[in-house]
Amino acid sequence: MVRIAIIIPCFNEEKSILQLHNELVKITQLSEIEIIPLFINDCSTDNSEKILKENKLNHINLPINLGIGGVIQCGLKYAYNESFDYAIQLDGDGQHPPSELYKIIDQLINTKNDLVIGSRYLDIKSFESTRLRRFGIAYFSWIIFILTRVKIKDCTSGFRGFSRKAMELALYHYPDEYPEPESILYFNRNKLLINEIPVIMRERENGASSINGWKSIYYMVKVTISILFNYIKFQKNENN
């Protein structure tokens, strides 16, 4: 039987945990595939840990706050070491409907793709973020295309699936603070197959994004520098 780990980053998501878990339970009951949700509590300061424990949900409590990149790497290491066939990243804030999981699962099982990215920008009616954020996504997509010749419209999407080959690469390195755009470059340089598919996303149900206002500009500058730095580093490694 195919086994898939659903990695759910959790930082102060007390209002979303149980609803998301209940949606996942409905999906897993209807599937012949073994789908195991894994909440990773990134040292939350609200009642997230209490809710996870009281409801006996499958979870890992991190002793310190690692940020999104560290959380995903932790989840991918767990999935790889526990012999899961695939892993899927699913945000804990309700933006990624579990009902859309089958689209990513289908791609992972029935194609040779190693990284499958769920996109809200591929001719499908879905929630879209602010104009500034959409501009930033288009900007990063352009940079990634220039460096890799890979066209990914929703390069910051955190709704994505990983093959075992991708999980194995993540054991050794995974971008930390804002990993989604950078990881595309990393996997591409290691010759993994990357594909983007249309999915429906919802507006964040609870909480607020950590990237807004002036942080958006900081994010764009920081990630641009990081992408270019990693590209140069990969080029040097290939030439040595």
C-alpha cells in the first residue's frame, strides 16, 4: 500500500487545528492509500500544543522555533526515515483544502515528478492574495525562470508534494526562512523533475500572514539575494 505523510506546519494555529484534522479524516477514510497527517508544532505560544495533546493527534513538538524551512525539513526527515513513499506539505491555517490533496497525490503516484506544486494561478478560480503579493510572486517566478528555465507561476506556494528522491535531498539541505522559491532552485540544480498543477486555495481562515507591509519588501530583497547566492554556489560546485 502507498503511504503518504501530510506535513502540517503549526505555529499558533489553535483555531484551525481541529477543523483541518476533521477534514483530513474524511479524506483518509475515503482513500485506499494510507494517508498519515503529521502536525509539527513550531514552539507555538498559544494553545496549539494543548489541543494536539488533548485530542491525541499525531504530532511533533519542536523544543525551539525553527521557522517554516526547519519545520518542513523536520517533516521530510520523519517521512523519509519512516519509509513513507511520498510527503505532502499542507499549511495549518486552512488555506489548502484537504479535498484538493488528490490532485497532488495523482501526480506523485502516476508521473515521475519529484516536486509537485499546487498553484492558484493556472486557469482555475481560486483565492488570490493582494496585488503586492501577486507582484512579488510574479517577480520571483521570473527570477527562477531566468536561472533555471523552469516556469512556475505560484513559486511561493506551500501546497506541494515530494517524492522519496526529494525527501532524501532535504535530509542534507533545505532552505530555512522562506524556503518555497529557493527550494525550486535547489531541486532543479539536483536534476529533480518539477511540475505545477492547478489547485483551489482558500483565504486564510484564522491568524495573519507574517509577510505584510514593509516586511514584503524585506522579504523580496532577502530572498532575491539568497536565490542569487545559492545559484552562484551551485555553479561553483558544478565547476569544481
